[in-house]
Amino acid sequence: MSSYYFSLFLDQVLAYLLMSASSAAASRNDLWVSSFGQDAFNKKITTAMWLSFLGFIALAASSLISTANLFSMV
């Protein structure tokens, strides 16, 4: 039973950390574009942000599965 709580806890922590890092990258990307203009570096940052968004969707699905496993045991 405790492994289900631990799995759900880790899913939540990783999702929050991923969204925090993505928001920091988005703000720095905006600052970079306003200071230096658009270049290849900005495209890489934008791609990384989209991939982190997809990673967040995967973590959200994992969190839903962990929640379902936890409540099926209760």
C-alpha cells in the first residue's frame, strides 16, 4: 500500500518540477528574444518547451494511473 502512495507522490513532485523548469525556460526565452531577436537558439528552447509539455502530459497520465491504483486498493 505504501508503494502506491510513494508512486503517486513522485509523480506529483516530478510534474511540478517539470512545469517549474518549463516556465523558467519560457520566461528566459522571451527575454532573449526581446534582447537579441529570433535565432536558432530560440527555436531549440521552443522545441524543448514543447517536449516538456508532452512530458507533463505523460506524467499527468502516470499520476492518474497511480491514483486509480491507490484507490482500487482502498
